[in-house]
Amino acid sequence: MADPARAQRLAKRISTIVASAIASEIKDPRLAYVTVTDTRVTNDLHDATVYYTVMGESIDAEPDYDAAAAGLAKATGVLRSKVGAGTGVRFTPTLRFVLDTVPDAARQMEELVARARANDELVARRRAEAPPAGDADPYRSADDAGDDE
């Protein structure tokens, strides 16, 4: 069993090699908007999972996840050979590409937090404008002390 720290170092190196190869060496247009976000390597250093995200051509454009997955599947062999040459380990890990859903989940959480803040502000405004439920001053005052006798 390998050292977990060594697996983390190898994962970081694989992430760097794969990202630079996608950006500069692989000429597949389907990979133009692919970004490597994270890489995890098993403790035995035999398997690596590379997480990626896909951006659209513009802010409003929907990313083409299927084309990016197909492009990565086609380039897996070339990327694995680049990883083998760049890391110098005895056994080059197999590469598996997984779409990273963390950015989408983070965006959804931000939207939920924004909606909750807006609801809190609405409740605070209504509370400030609402009249009291009972008397305006429910506490005894000096004038009320003589009424009890």
C-alpha cells in the first residue's frame, strides 16, 4: 500500500499534466472549453479519476457535456501516455474522466441562500410594519398602580 501523501502528490502532478495537454497539445475542438478541476488517485497508485467541468462558448451558451466526454474518451490513451512520461512512476495509472458537479451544486446553494435572505428581509419588513397584537403598552405603569386597590 502506498503512502496517501504520495498519492496526493501524484494526483496533483497528473492534474497539471492533463490540464496542460488539453490546453496546448490536443487539438480536439470538443475539448476547447474543458477545465480540469481535481484529480484523485487510489492509494495503490493504479487508478486516477480526473474531474472536469465544461464551459459554454459564451456566458449564455449551454455547455456541450456529451461532446466533451466523447473528446476526453478519445484522448484518454494520449493523455495516459503523457502522464506516464511526465510522472516517471513504474505503473502509469489508468485515467477515468468524471464530470464535476460541485460548481453546479455550489451555484444552487448560492441561489437558495439568496432566496432565504430575501425571505428574511421580507419577514423583517413585515414585522417592523405590523401593529402589536395586544395593547400598545402591555406593562403596568405608575398610573395603573392605584387601580388594583
